[in-house]
Amino acid sequence: MGRPKYFTPAEVAAHNTADDLWVSFLGKVCDLTPLMNQYEGDALLLPIMECAGKDISYWFDPKTKDVLKYVDPQTSCVRYYTPRGRFVHVPPAGPRSDWASDIGEPWWRDRSYEVGLLSVKTRWIRIINTLTSQEQRLEVCSEETLDEILQRYLPYNCHARSYTWKHAGASLDMSKTLGGNNVLDDDPELEQLRLDRDLFTPAILLYFNDDLTEG
């Protein structure tokens, strides 16, 4: 298995319609568009649609990885806790003729919906092309390697592989993360000092390797 793909909260938030619906929960990012198509028109989709593009970890118990449960004070029965309303694959409170109990794996346990992981911490960096003086700000995942960050940068420079990437005068190991290359995350210290982190965004310098054969 290859490395998982990491996403920023902003990337998840961009998928916020019924035709393109992502959510994140318990560190996972899921594309629920197929689920929306399968149950199109079902009122049980409404709670999910209301949270399109958002993190819904608060719906789940981090220990059991299941929807939160509670004991109903009136019946003393264990029920799913769904304050936004019951949603797809959550069984009703009591027996019902319109509920098919044999649903298989509920969507929150079905790995076929998973597209990657939500970054625990995102970072802003400046990528400066020393040949053209072009500068691009990018929000990246702290878990990403420089090779993966390069993939994010390709739309701005399709020849990015033809450059040597450096920071503070040292060439970067593209197989390592920013932290692994000693590009430190100063956000906690800047926040403590009440300094604007935009003024201290680390810069990655790109040096042209003299040919454009690698695209």
C-alpha cells in the first residue's frame, strides 16, 4: 500500500454540494457522493447535506469508531445520539416495517468511501522561483513530503521538477517532510508572541537546473 493522501480542511470544504460531497471525521476524509446518489431524495440525507464539506467527528465515539450512543431516560434503551436528526444507516428507535436491517457495512465504516486523511496541522509556505522571481503561497499538510508538495505546486509551474528546491541555503530531501528538512513550524511561538505569521512564512527557493526536459 502506498502513502495515504492528505487533505487540508479547505480542500474538504470545497466539496460541499449534493453532487460533490465530502466530509471528514476521526481523521479520515470521505467522498459521500456515491451515497448521495444511492439514496437520492431520502430525507435521511439531510443531516449529511447540512454538514457537507465539514468535519463531523463530534458525531462519533473515537473509541468505538461508531455513532455516539446514549441511554434513553424514558425507555432505558441504548440509542444512537443524532441531535441533527437520524441519518442514512442509523436504525430507527423502534421496530419499523420500512427499515431494512440488512444494510451491510454502514457508510462510516465502509472504507470504499475513504479518499485520504485530514491533516492534523497545515502550514503556509512561500515558493519562490529564483529564475523568474515568481512567488506562490501554498497551504500544505505538515505530513506531506516535498515531492507531494511539488505536486501541489505543479499547476503554477509545470516544470517544477527541473528545479533544485532549497531552504536556508541547503538542498531539500524531496522524500522528507518540511519538518524532516528542518523547515521548522514557528506558528506556536509566533502565536505566543502575538506576531503575524504571514510576515514569517518560510520560503522555499527554486533554482533552475538548466533544462526543461522534465515536465
